[in-house]
Amino acid sequence: MSEQLNFEVPTMAEMIAKGEEPEILFWVGCAGSYDERAQKTTRDICKILHHVGMKYAVLGTEESCTGDPAKRAGNEFLFQMQAMTNIEVLNAYNIKKIVTGCPHCFNTIKNEYPGLGGSYEVIHHTQLIQQLIDEGKLKAEGGESFKGKKITYHDPCYLGRGNGVYEAPRKALEVLDAQLVEMKRCKSNGLCCGAGGAQMFKEPEKGNKDINIERIEEALETQPNIIAAGCPFCMTMISDGVKLKDQDKNVQVLDIAEITARANGL
Amino acid sequence: MVAQIIFIAITLAAIALFSYNIKKVIRNIQLGKSADRSDQPQKRFMTMLKVALGQTKMFFRPIPAFLHLIVYLGFVIINIEVLEILIDGIFGSHRIFSGVGFIYDFLIGSFEILALGVWVGCAVFLIRRNILKLKRFSGVEMTKWPRSDANYILISEILLMTAFLLMNAADAKLQVLGSQHYTNAGAFPVSQHLQNLLPNSEAALVAIERGCWWFHIIGILIFLNYLPYSKHFHILFAFPNTYFSNLEPKGEFTNMKSVTNEVKAMLDSSFTPEEAEPGRFGAKDVNDLTWVNLMNAYTCTECGRCTSVCPANITGKLLSPRKIMMDTRDRMEEVGKNIDKTGNGFDDGKSLIDNYISREEIWACTSCNACTEACPINIDPLAIITELRRYAVMEESQSPASINAMLGNIENNGAPWKYSPADRFNWAKES
């Protein structure tokens, strides 16, 4: 299970040069591209795509921020500039289907791009994993066993409440034969990690607690071995919380893609 | 005859006053910008049936939901009785519907049981607010008036139900005495237990029966006219508010058309923009918001479910989604009063942002949609927060320094952090 990829990740530019078309475009996102922790998830999503033999491509350096944090912060100009530039690239490549590694990119491209001329079928990587499991293309074998491990899943706001995706990530965990435990506040009542709405990029306002601490305390109440995430920002907030609570030796924070890759020995 | 004339005069006056106030409320809502919510009428109608009439979103908290349902059903159904009161009042008849026989008995009997339900429900609500002091009913925005408002409503309903039951008890006693006018009609499963509390003299009983009758109907007319000043407006506004609520995924924020025009013109010099509504970007004051935002504000019944699930509020920040709605209503009423006094175009030098809602509040929001999910009647505080942020960022360039830095990074590097776009694909090459 090396960190390194033992295969090339195809870019759209290369595909087109070869006269080929991918089945799906993997939209990596800024966190997935630059954040060290999220890069691991990015590589694991590629490993899964490679493993099932799906024809995919990434934009590579042609990708740019979807504009999500600008939009949530109130800068509609910057958002639409980013959106229109990205849509131009996506449409030029005749993209039909996109999988994203981040619920924020997922929400923005799926819901906010169509009104600006960019209509695609957009899924989040946990939905892709669920589909692959349902189709029998992906199992949980040949890798690390999660049997009996206690896993609690934290709903990202822009996947859950934002777009009603509650089941796909849970289905992806169900195949592990692990023990899934829910936090008190889950699904439509899930508590935010504290990063949304551009909070990721600023210090929190004055209060008596940080939101991620409130969340991590609730997660730790379930006495999990693993806290599963589906969003690079939640990943940062929750990992920080676990560290602050001195629990990083006992509790792992893993993205669903990482768990899936590990279970399949990828 | 005199009684009939007084009755008609009071009723007409109450209806006239109510219409006058409703017109002002509608005028205030129309201060907002346009928003198209005319799509998918069928889905909208079903949403209204489910959420407003069916109260489905209440049931995430079963105890208040159950009590609320009883109070609601009781209050609405007992108002069928008001129809009879109105007819009796106008024509000087007594229990005009009693001719329908056993159905009448069934109706009056059911009303009594519901009235008892309303009475008990309101009493429990009063206890929850004033004795148990549930956390949800406190907060910076829950000042003296909103707290009193809630208590006035509950006490009024208790008084109205008491009058209704006492009226029936006196009526039933008069029926037994064979008093003139008091025909044998109705079943009194609840009020029969009150009969012993009443005197036996016919004159006193008539006085009680008439007194309660007048109290009941005048009380309801006063209550009607209290609505426009009260959080209780939700009994009417819940319906249009859910009908016109947002049907798109909660994660989706509106794309601003005015901005699209400018961005398109920037990217393509030959582009000619479509007509867009003039005005500033985002919202500084209530008239920059849409009519849906403003209707939301009138609809809010200040239950605090939004605030109790808000991650910012839970962790001690200033932000409270309920306060956003209450401030919007207060400011709208203030602007409305200014217009009444001095006509359109008057500037009192105040605005929704800063005078009502602080910057600290709007920047504490994580846009997690917990508030919109929790609202039992689909109010959207996040939409208002977003508009205020848009104003702060696009009109004033006033955002926290770190947000400015993030925006600068996106603009220059295509990522919210300071990394080179040339390094964007490095994740595939190294580890």
C-alpha cells in the first residue's frame, strides 16, 4: 500500500490528443490538489478508478477553483468569473459526467454551473463508490480488514443537507463488515464541522468554543476507531479536533475513498 | 335589536382594521425586490399541504409537535363555532345550527373536547416558557416584548377557551331550566363538569352565557387584529410562506443576474446584457432583499429551532438565525412607518446591516443550512445572511482580512491558498 501511484493519471489534454474520450472527469478540487492530507484522498480516488478500469481523466493544471469559497463569502463577481472560465474549459472538452472529490465542488458544479451555461451529470466520489459497489465492480476484499471496527460517519453539510446525499457514503461503509455507529446529530440533523461558508479560511468569531471541538466531542462519545469523512475541509477540522483532544493515537480520521482503497488493498 | 347593531358594528370595524393593517403588511413585503417563485405550482401546493397544514417538520420534536397540533386543530376547528356566532349575532338567533340534530351534538361535543385540549396545551406551553425556562426560548433577541408576545397569545387562548366552556355550561343549565330562547341542543362532555360552579338563578346564568358569548367573539376579533403585530402571524403566513419556499437543493445559492451581465461583458466585449433589475449588489437594507425574504420575516414565530441547531450559536458566537429574521421584520416595520409618516424616499440614515445585524454575526455563519432544515415553515435566514455578505464584499470591500486574502488567492492563483497553478497537478507525481 504505497502512497505512490504506480500508474499515470491521464489528463484531458492527453486524452484529446489521443482522440479518446473519458467516461468520467475527476474534478480534484483545490484541497485535493494542494492540501497534503487531501492529496492522499485524491490519489486513492484515482486508485479506485484505475482498479475498476474506468476510463477517467483529470484537468491537471487546467483546473481552477470552482469559486465556491468566493460565492459563500459573498463575492459573486469572483465566483462567476471562476465559473465561466471553468465552464469554458469543460465545454471545450465536451465533458458530460463529473465526479468530484469534494462536496463543495460537487454542489457548485452540480447546482450553480447550469445557470451559467455548464450542465453536467455531477456525482460525489462517495456516490461513485456506492455505484461501483452496487454494480459489483468494487468489493471490500484483498486489503485491510475493518471487521468489527467501530466507524462513525460525519455528514458534510454540502453533501447531506445541501444535496440530500445521506445514504451513499453509508452504503460504502456497510460493505466493510464494520460496526457503524451514528452520532447523536447525524444526517439532516448533522452538526457542521465549522469549515463551511468560507470559515475554513478565517479565524472563528469570538465564542466559547470552536465548532470542530463541539463536533469532535460528539464523535468521540461514540468511541469510534475511525471517524469517516467525505470532505477535505471536514477532514482538516476533524483531524485537528482529534489531535487537540489527544486522541490521534486511538482514533483515525479517514475519507471514505481511503477506507475503500485500503479495504481493497489498493 | 340594539345588540345586533352593536355586534355588526364591532365586527365590521374589526374586519376594516384588519384589512387596513394587512394592506400595510403587504405594502411592506412589496418593498422587497422581485423573485420568481411561480414555477412548479403542483409541487409548491404539495409542499404547503405537507409542511404548513400537515406540520411534518414539527415532528422532529414530538412533544411540542403533539401539543402544537392539538392547539392548532382546536383553535381552527372551534372557529367553525365562530361562524355560528356570527350568524346568531347578526340575526339575533340562538344556536342557529342546532336544527341539524345529532350532528350538532357531535360538533359541540367535539369542540368542547378540543377546547380542553387547547387549554391544556397552552398551559403546558406557558409552563415550558416561564417555569421550565427552555433554553430555546431565551437568547439576546428574546427581549421583553417577544417573551410577552408569546405569553399574551397563550393566555388569550386560555381565556377564550374558558369563555367558550363557561358559555356552554351556562347554556346547558338554562336549557334544563327551560329558559326562553335556550332550545335543547348540543352535547357538553367537558362543560357539564363546570355547571356546579355556576349560580342557579336564571338571570345570572343568562348574564354569564351572554357575557361569555360576547367575550368569545370580541376576543377573537381582537386576536385577529393582534396578529399583524405579533409572532402569531404565522398561523396565516405559514401557508404562503411554504408555498413560495425554496424548492432547489439547499446547497444552491442564487446566481446574481446583474453580475452575470457584467462578467459576460468583461469576458466578451460584443456581449449585450439583458435587462436586469437596477440596485446595489447584495443587501444593505430591507428593500435590497427579495419579497420572499421579507415574507419570511413576517412568518417567523420565533420558536428558536433554527438558533438551537446553529453551530455558531451553539458555540457561543453572536449569530442567531432567529435574530436575523426578527431584525429583518423590525427594520421592515420601521421603514414602513417612515413611509407612512414622510412618504417614499425618506432616509432615516439607518440600515439593516450595522443598525440591526452586525458584521460579526454575518461572518460567523458556516452556511451549513441547519437553520433552514430546522425551520418548521421553511424560513431561510441563510438567504438574508448571504445578501448581507454580498453587500459587504461587493459594494464595500469590507470583509475580514483573511477572507480578503483568500479571495485574492482565488483571483491570482485559481485556488484559495497561495499556491502556484503550475503546481496543481503535483499530487500525481510525488508523495
